[in-house]
Amino acid sequence: MAPKALALLALAVLGGCAIPLRGGENPPALGRKTVTQKIMPDTLVAFDGTRCTPTSGKFRKTTLKTDAWCIWIVPPRAGTPYAPR
């Protein structure tokens, strides 16, 4: 990786900002967020309502009101085919 690209990636990671992974209205984004809820068996919920599905080990180790690095997504709205049931 080029030094300039590596520096930009380090700046984004250390800054705690989110890096969008794909386009769209609410793209999944890699970032660090405060976890406010854990839904068994494997879902973390952040303060802003976004959700993440980490590995089982990371899910077990994550405690409420702490920050977690994850790929956060906005859950689909109710009434859409992919909405949680």
C-alpha cells in the first residue's frame, strides 16, 4: 500500500470516523460506536440504532456502554421484505 494511502487509512481509523463500504442511502460503514444493547445470539446495537453482527467471541467480550469496532448497518424499515421480525 502506498504511504499516502496508508496515512489516510490510519487517520480515518484513529479519528474514529466511519468508512463507507458501498453506496446507497444508508451504506454499511466500518467504525467505532458505543454499544447500548446486545440481542442474542449475535447482534450488537449502537446508540444510534445501527446494528452489527460480529463473531461469537467478539459478541461475548463486548459489554454495554463500551465502544466496539464493527461494520454497522441501518436496519431495514418495518414493512419492507428484509425488516427484522
